[in-house]
Amino acid sequence: MEKKINFLYVYIPFCLILLIASYFGPMIVCHIIFFSVIYAIASIGWAIGMFAGQLSFGHAAFFGVGAYVAAISYVRYHLTPWIAFIIAPLISTLLAVAITFPSARYGVKGPFYSLLTLALAEVMRTTFLAWDFTGKALGLWYPIVPDSLVDFQFHSTHAPYVGIALIILTVTLFLSTKLQQTRIGYGFIATRNDEDAAQAIGVNTLKFRVLSSVVSGVITSMSGILYAQFTLFISPENAIGTYVNVDILLPAVIGGVLSPYGPLLGSFIINPLMWLFRILFGAEVLHMIVRGILLVLIVYTSPRGVIGLLQKLQQKTRG
């Protein structure tokens, strides 16, 4: 209880600072904050899959589902993009079950499951590149309308995007934290640590693998919706491309996969740093190199991420 209260003392002022900076600061600051928040959401979703030991290299598929459902709803059918928050989770659930249930049922796990998820994202990307309905390689462009909550477009200030993203981030953090404290969370841990031993004592590992995949995919699709509404343009490359997979998993790996706060911390380390390199040097390749170097350093010095490193330092200080 004390730990929870201590986190709220940090998290609430943190959110207020982000909102104030988004509203009163330069537009670029608002952009950096927004992308840091949405990739924190996506990375938390990815990490929930890791709670059950499912390493996915294809979470761009779920990100793309959210982005394309929002864009197609608005551009093709002239519906409010808010409906995507209902439709995208349903599609993500079906997609997660379709990919995880057969693999769990027939023992596809470890690197083979990772390759399966990567193949899923690539199949989606190449399909959308050739499909007229999704705009092919040119993607889908939103018609620009005046500021409207119904149309989910804000142009005079982008701060409302940050506010909505922070609400979803808060719900996601709450869900991730609670999951680890319930029987479902213990089922995830048992499945991750030793699936055969868990089955031997009566744990339904198939159920927990499917459930973790569903929750993971649904959360990641939410970040895709936010991305589409902010950029007002999506294509197979920016919604389902290989870099999207990296952007999703990297914050969790750097911050700490098994901590609910690790992806949040990692996202607010990596994204502002990458934007800083873009602004200072304008080189797309350079920030990818720095990202790779940072990943190697973190994995080498602290496999549990920055959260693990901070815990070690805290233990040494107390000792």
C-alpha cells in the first residue's frame, strides 16, 4: 500500500507537468511527450505478453489494427474515430486468439512463437501494401476539419491528444499492476517460469498464454488509434513496419520488462533522446545507431533494465 501511495505522489505531478508542458510549451515538446506516452502504452501491452513468457516480434500487427480501424472508420465510412476504441479491441482479440491458441495448443513457443508473430506482422504489411481498401502504399489521409472532439481532431493545440493519451496510459498502468497481484498474474508467472511444471500441478497454461496475448494486443491497438488520430495519416510502413516493432519493444527492454513501470520509464528515456538527435543532427540513421548502442549497454550492464539497475543501487545504498 505504501509503495502504491509513493508511486501516486510521483505519477500525478508527472502527468500534470506533461499536460502543462504540452499546453504552454513549444509544439515540438508536445509532440515528444505524445509519442513518449503512446509508445509507453504500446510497450506496456507488449510487456504483458512477456509476463507469460511470450516474446513477440510482431506487435506492429496490433498497432496497425488500431491505426487502420480508426482511419478506415473515418475516411471510408465517415464514422467518428472514437468507435475504433470498440472495434479495434475486438479485432485484436480475434487476431491474438487466432495466432496464440493454435501455437499454445501445439507447443509452438520460444523463438518459434517470436518468428510466428513477426510473420504475422509482415503478412499484414504486405497485404495492406497491395490492397486498395487500405490505400496501398500511399496509405490513408484524413480530411482536415476544425477542432472537434467528435472527429477527434485538435489543431490549435495538441494538448488534448496528450490528455487523452495520459488517461489511457493511467488505465493501462493500473491494469498491468493489478494483473501482477492477482491469480491471473501468478498464472502468467508459472507459465513463464516453467510451462511443463505448471501443467503438472494443474495450471491451464494454454488459457494464460491466450489471455496474456489478448490483453497485450488490445492495449497495443489503443496506442495505434492514438497514433493515427495524431498524425492524420497512416501507411503500411509507419503503422506496421519493422521499425514499429522496435519502437514498441525497446522501451520495455530498456526500462525493465517485468516491472509495470519499466516501459513507461524506458519510453521517456528513449523517445526524447531520439527526438533530440533528430533535431540536432537531422539524421535518421544516427538515432537508430544510438538506440542500438543504448540497448546493448543496458542489456550488458542490467538485463532487468533501468528499473533493475535502480533496485541494485538502492540495495547497495541500504547495505
